[in-house]
Amino acid sequence: MPTFALTMHSKEEKLAAFGRLLDVMDDLREKCPWDRKQTYESLRPNTIEETFELCDALLKHDEKNICKELGDVLLHVVFYAKIGSEGESFDIADACNKLCVKLIFRHPHVYGDAVAKTAGDVVENWEKIKQREKDGNKTVLSGVPDALPSLIKAYRIQDKARNVGFDWDKKEDVWAKVHEELGELEAELRLEDNREKQTAELGDFLFSVINAARLYHLNPDNALEHTNQKFIRRFNYVEQKAKEMGLQLQQMTLAQMDELWNEAKRTEGRNG
């Protein structure tokens, strides 16, 4: 259920709203000292922050904040296009038109004669079309951005490899690899004399776990973030209860903290 009042707008109203945003962007770029001095490079860190804030709202299904954060991300899209237009390189219309051309070309089951009955068929066709678009210097994995967080990058490169047939025959087979990598990691950690090798084995193990998640259609980034938030809730509970007892965490034994931790788990169970 929506958490805020939803207004349905006509196509004309949507176009008018977008035009208003472009007008505001023109005004800010001309009249605001801060906006006037921004460049691609100076805006980039803010763009990353806004993107993560949107991702946080999406994960929480917070529709009010999803709406707000979409606006913030859209501001950056319009801002970059404005800078591009000032250099006479491109403008927002170029960006929109290029996107439309790409979407139409990559959806032949909508705009052409191709057939795609499932979402999986669409993804498979999408990857084949992308491969045909690439020149001889591009590879299967070249479309994965270097700047992606490592966990997400691992998932994406595994998925890219899957699209050309490099994958397990049966998803259950991945568990043997997970156990193999865990064994190799444990063996290296027992030696305690080669940090580089231990780090490499840890990476192999994590990569295999992410691969298992992919094969079982689970998003490892979302899963880890849910666990992060769960840990934060429970640890905050422990800290708050310690304060109520007149104690600092450093003064408590592990057994005392475990008792409060388990109390936090029971409280969550009653509330949810």
C-alpha cells in the first residue's frame, strides 16, 4: 500500500513537469553561484551518494522516499545534460533519443518479430543483441563497470558468463564448489603465514557463495544489507539496554551481551 497520497498525472502533465524541471535547471545554472561552478567531476560524488540513498529507500519499500530520491537522481541526470549542452556536446534530448533507440533495438519482441515468452527469454535475447552491437575490441565481460562494488560486480560477471553458456549444468552442483573453497580457506588460515594467499582464498570462497546465490535467484547484495540492518537493530538494542542498566558495553561480559542479544531476537519475533 502506498505510504503517501498518489496523484495520477496525464502524459501532458508529465511532459509539463519535466519541462518545468529543465527551466529550473536553466535558472540555477545561470543565477546560482554554486550550481554555476559545478562540473562532471564535482557532481560525481554527490551522484553516487544520491544513488545509494535511492537504493536504500527501494530496499525499505519506502515509497515516499523513493519518490523524493528519484527526483534527486533525476536532478543529476538533467544537470549533466545541461553541462553537456553548454559544451555543445549533447543535451537531454540526445540522451533521451539515444536511450529510446537502444530500448527499441533491444526489444525486438515488442517492436519487431522476435518472440520472448518469459523474462528469461528477454534477458537472453538482450545479451545476444548486446554482443552483436559490440566491436571487435569488446569482450563478454567488458560491459561490467570497474567501479561497481565488488559484491555486485561478482554477481554481474557471473551472470554475463551464464548468458553465453558458461555455467553449472545443475544449480545443486555449486555446493561442492562452495565447500571446496571453504576447505581451502580454512587450510590457509590454519597456516597463519601468508596473508596474500589467505586473502585470495577468502575471495574465492565469497565468489562461490555469490555464485550459489545467483543460481538460486537470490540477490546477495540485498540479502547482506538485510542482515546488516538486522545486526544494527539488535546491537542498538543491546547498547540501549546496557545504558538503562547503567553499564557501558566495555564493562559487560560476552555472556551478558549475548543475553541481551537473544532478548532482542525474541522482541523482534514478538513484533514481527
